[in-house]
Amino acid sequence: MTTQISTKSFLSLLFPLLILVFAGAAWGQELIELPEYRAFPWIGSRVAVWVAAEVHLMFAAFVLGVPMFAVIVELIGVLTGQERYDKMAREFTKLLAIAMSTTAIWGGVLLFLLLTLYPRFMNYLSEVFLPTLWIYPMLFFLEAFTLYIYYYGWERMKDGKSKWFHLYLGLQLNIVGTILLLVANAWATFMMTPGGVDMKTGALMNIWEVIDNFAWWPINIHRLIANVTFGGAIVGAYSAFKFLHSKTDEDKAHYDWMGYVGNMIAIWSFLVLPFAGYWLMRELYQYDQTMGITMMGGFLSWLWIIQAVLISSLFLASNYYLWLGMERIDGGERYQKYIKYMLSVLLLCVWVWATPHSLVVTPEEVALMGGVHHPVIGVFGVMSAKMTAVNFMILTSAIGFMFYRRANKVATVSYALKLNLLQAGIFAGVAAYVLYLGIDGYFVEPSIRVNKYSVWQVLAVLFAILSTTVIDLFLFKDSKSLGKFHWGKMPQRSQYILIFIAVSFTWLMGLMGYARSAIRQHWHVYKVMEDTSVDAFAPTLGFAANVVSVCVLIFLGLVMFIFWLGSLADHKKEDASLSPEPAQ
Amino acid sequence: MNTLKVILFTFLVVGFYSFYANSIPQTESHPPKKISLNAKLSEDEMIEAGERVYSTKGTCGICHAIGRKGSRGPDLNGVGLRAASRKADFSAKAYLLESLLKPSAYLVEGYAPMMPPMASILTPGEVMVTVAYLQSLGGKVDITPDDVRAVMQVKASQVSVVPETVSPAPVTEKPVVSATASEPQLGDPVKGKAVYNTLCIACHNPDPALAGAIGPEIKGASRDLLEARVLRAEYPQAYQPKRDTKMMPPMAHLANDIVHLTEFLK
């Protein structure tokens, strides 16, 4: 098994590299006149490249996100001395080894398709990005070999100083992976916000400005955080899958705990993502207002409503998972009575967030509504209301998590009542402040709303989360326990929630990938190289959603296959551990 | 059995998102058709092309509307008829051309001068068909390529519109006679403030000493800088921009206000 994976992985890495080497040489010599485009049968060139790129990116996010998760978990294991953390980190690194090959295969497919279907475009990109095309495969080799040493050396580097070297390898894995991400992001973002080239002729002027283009860092940060989220969500789904197939209480307890940790990492990193996305959008507006308008007020405006539905579903699902989780904690029933209030707030926020604002509407729709905005709820379709709704959702989730943390604890300190009141006061005060800014936001200049009020709302919510967490440390010092966490005592539907979260994250990633590409509209490289193919138009959101769904199903299907491969290795181990038993 | 359930559940979730995305308004976004002033277009073709420019590249519908008040601009229903009587000695097409190329020259009561001059966004051919479309809204279409050439001073050799990737839009707006030479050297800061608060704060901070949502702090900007940046969307030689943005359109119609802006920003 080990040899098979290594050989396959090596070949899958070598193949794209050879293509790059030979293709690069061929482009440079200009031996033949390249056609503009070639057609892919049946589904067309664009959809073929779209699917290959999206599935490749999903796997790339998997192989970059999961190592971040694995190393952090391994470090926790070393620091706490708890074996279960080490076991979990190793379990995921095993999946990585298989996923790395799949990522490389899809990368090869993508490259093949681009070279054959878009030769002129690839010729231009290779001219502009030539140095990075040499660096990238080398980094890929380094990444792959680091991963294999990291995984296969786990047992050998288990104890003492060698364990720290093993952790260093994990760190190196993440650093190289991040650099790979930065290089690939330079290609993608150059197509959106090109810099360092003559905008009239497209000629290369400065390679660093080509790489460090306007959207590069915003995308880098956004994708880095998103990869952590994605890694956590996939870990959650894997754990749920294993939980549902577990036959012993011990296995159920392990995978229940693993799913909880994965989900927590996914949700908490996810909370930061809207702010990174906000920064990215602001940068795009600064680069080219038309691009910003196209995205927020033009044909893509409905996309943000789909996004609101997705993210709202994620908030509801993650809160529901927490509420179900309290059922497995002795004493958790004390907080059940608050769930209906939290659910009401969340649903109200979902309603506000999903209210459309600037939309492409038909005259019939305008006539039905009596204007471009809905007569009653239209007032909620603006940024001030939506930012307030998002912050309330984050605040409500934080309160839910606070209840979860204290579910089996009773404070014994003499000043418990005061600290409880202080926490309640902080939450109430921050909620009132966020609401006040949300209302006042209707009456101030956009620049104040964008630059000040939004930031103040976020800072206030962060203050509430951090301060109440710190207060908890004092409040529950020497606390009395009402019982323990009964890991594994979770209803099956809780595991479907974890799967729902992973599927929704994956779908959201696909949708945002479409948004990033669609804002270029009929340009391969925005305002530098025009798309003159038959696909030089942005399809409907419905069509895009169908393609995204296909990509998600391909990705998840392959991930399930990888999980199954991983379980085959487990069966082998179980068989091996059973075989030495002497017959009685 | 559990595996099957997980697969079915996954299909259900993915199917729900697809279904939702397919149940909302569906719009395809096509690239604007290149329109040359030399192209021989029938009246219907011009109107059809103009409507496309209106709703796509021109992004007119974001502010204006037809048959109702727009979010920021006036209702354009019947503008083809009204245009002929808006300004004395201006025919409908002359008024509409001016409205597109120098939008602040005449303002409908109750609306701020916030529309950018369209010469920096549309090609001469696109300006022509847009005027034709606007004329068709209640009026008679009589715009000709020569009308556009006369106003936009398009050289004959530049008329055939080439892809924007190869050369910039072949537009040279009629040079604005700089009034600054005949203006007093010191402007009126009150007038400057009025201009600033009307136009600039859409992107710059209401307090020019602070950075705005989109534009940087501009307090102390010199007259040279303002003339270059505001009138021509350029920077003076050797000037290091605070932000590497390309979004501020040239606002040649503010030539008379530069001196006041300079004084206000001191």
C-alpha cells in the first residue's frame, strides 16, 4: 500500500512538471502558430476548465488546510501529553498523503485542458509568469516530500527531541504549502487586477508588480483563513462519517470528540472570513469601480443573496450542533431554556441578511413591489442592517458557546453573581451599541458607515467575546462539576449536521470561486487580454450553481473514496493485530 | 446503509442550493458589442444597441430608471421628447450629447452633479447609439455619426473602433478651455467646499485631512495636482500617488472650480 501510494504520487507530481518544462520550451520557440481556442466536446471548453480548476482548488484547499489543523493538534498533544491528539493528527495526515496525489492529478488535468483549449492565453501567461512556472514545481516537490517524511516518519520520530523535529517538519509543510498558495494566487489575481504590464499591449514591465497586484494580498489572506475553515469542516465530516460507522462506544467517543474539535476550528476561523472578504471587496472597488459595481449592483448582485442563505444556514447548523452537544453534558439541561430565544434572534438575522437590495429586476417585479425596493422589508436590504444582523449572529453564537463551556460547571467563587452580571452587562451593552450603530448608520455618510461604524461594530463584538471568555476563567476557578462530557452520546442527526456544514462550506467555496472569475466578465486578463471565444459571457447564476454542484459532488465523491481507502488501511491493521492471537 | 444515507443527504443539500440558485432571477451578462461610427446601422439597430449599452457597459440603470424615479438619477421615460425643450438653442440630440459628455452642464432640479462624463467610459459609437436609444424614448431618432464627430472631435483615422485591449478608446474630448488662467489666483474656499461636499465625498472623506472610503486624504493638494488629477485623471510628473487606484474619472467640467477647490483644501 505504502509503495503504491508513493509511486503513484511521484508520477502524478512528475507529470505536470514535465508538461511545464516541455510546454515552456515550445512556447518560447514559437515553432507553430497557435490557434486562439480549441473546443472541448459536449460540455464546452469553459465548463471543462471550470470543473477541473474548481475540483483542483477544493483538493488544494484540503491539502493546505488539513496540515494546519494537523500540526496545531499535534502540538496540543505534545503540550498536554494526551495521546488522542496525536492519534487524530496522524489520522488526518494519512488522508493527506492520498489527497496530495489526487490534487496533483487534477492539477495535471487542469494544465492539459488549459494548454490545449486556451493556447494563446496560456502562451501569454507563460510569458508574463515565466520565473514562477519554474519555482512552482520545485516547491511542489518540496511540499510532497516533506509530507511523506512527516507522515511516514511519525512512528520513528515519536518521542523526545525527534518529536520536536517532527513538529518542525509539520511547520515546514505548512510554510511551503502557503508559498505554493501565494504563487498560484498571483496567477489568479493577475487575471482580475493586472499590474506590472503595459495595459495597452500587455507587455511585461515588472514581474514583482505582476505578482504583487492589487488583489494578491487580500486573496492570500482570505484563502489562508478559508483553508483553515475548510480543513476543520472536512475533519468534522470525516469524523461524522466514521461516527456513523462506529460499532464500539470507544470509537464513537473518539469520533464525536474529533468532530467537535474540527467543527470548532471551522466555525471560529469562519467568523473572521467576512471581514477578510470585506477587505477584498473594498480593494476591488478601489482598483476599478466598474468591477465593484458589477459585483454588488450588477448581474452578480443576487449571488450575495445566495451567499447569505448559505452562511445563514451555516450559522444555524453550527448553533444547532452546539445545542445538541449540550445534551451529552451533565448539567447542560440548565441552559436548554435559552435556546428558543437564541433561535429567534438567529432567524430574525437570517431574514434581514437575505433581504435583497440593489438588484436586477424586471418591470413586472418592480410593478409588483411598487418600486425597486420592497415596501416593507426593503429597508433591511442595506449594508447598515446587514452588518448589524451579521454581528448579532456572531454575538448569539458566542453566547451559545459560552453556555456550552459552562454546561457542567457551577461557580463556587464568592463573587460569582457579580461576574455573571458583568458578563450579562457586557453582552447587553455591546448588543445595544451594535444596534445603535446599525440604526444611526442610515443617517450618516457612506464613508463613516463603511470606515467607522462597521469597524466599531466588529471591535465591540470581539471585545464582548474576549472579555467574557477571560471573565469565565475567574468565574469558574475551582468550580464544582455537575458531571462529565459523555463523548459519543450524540444523536445521529448531529453527525448529519457536521456533514451539512462541510457540504455547505464546499459549495460556498465553489460559489465564491465563480464570483471571483465572473467579475472579469469577457476578459481573460481584465482590460488587457479580451476573451473572444464563444464563452465570452457570464452565464446565469442558476447555470453557475449547477456547475458548482457538479464540482462539489465530484470532490465529495473522491473524498469519500479517500476516506474508504484510509479505512482499508485500518482494517489491515486490525487484521494484523488479530492474527498473532494463538488459537485456543 | 449509513453510507447510502450520507450520500443521499449530500445530494439533498447540494440539490437544495442548486434549486434555490435556479429559482432566483436569471441573467446572462454578455460583452458589449463593438460599435463603430462607420457602421451602417438602421434606426432599429441603433436603438437596440443603445439599449444594450444602457443596461450593460454604460451601467446607466444603476442610477436612472425608465417609467419611475431612479435611485440617484431622474426618470428617463419621455426624455427623447423633453430633451428638445430643456435648453434654449439646443436640439434634442445636442442636449442628450451634452448630458452624456458633460453631465453637470445642465442639472435636472433636485439632482446632484454626480454622473461621470461618459466619454471616459463609452466609445464614440456607443455614445451615438445611446443617444439614439434615449431619443427613442418619446422622441425622434435623428442622431448621426457626424453629430458625434463634431462634439467629440474624433479623427477620421480613429473612427473604426479597435479592441480596447490594443488601444485606448479613440476619444479626445473637446479640449476644455481652461478658465483658470483668467480666474483670480485665489479662489473662494466656500465655493470649493460646496463642490467638495457635492462631488468628492462620494469617495473622499468629508474631512479632507482624513482618508476616505475609497479616496485618500487630500488636504493641502496643490493646484497642479488638482488640475492633473481632477481634470485629466493624471498625476503631475514625478508625483508619487498615495493610492494606486484607477477609478477616479476625469471631470473636465470642473475646470472653473479648481481654483476654489485648491483654496478650500489649503
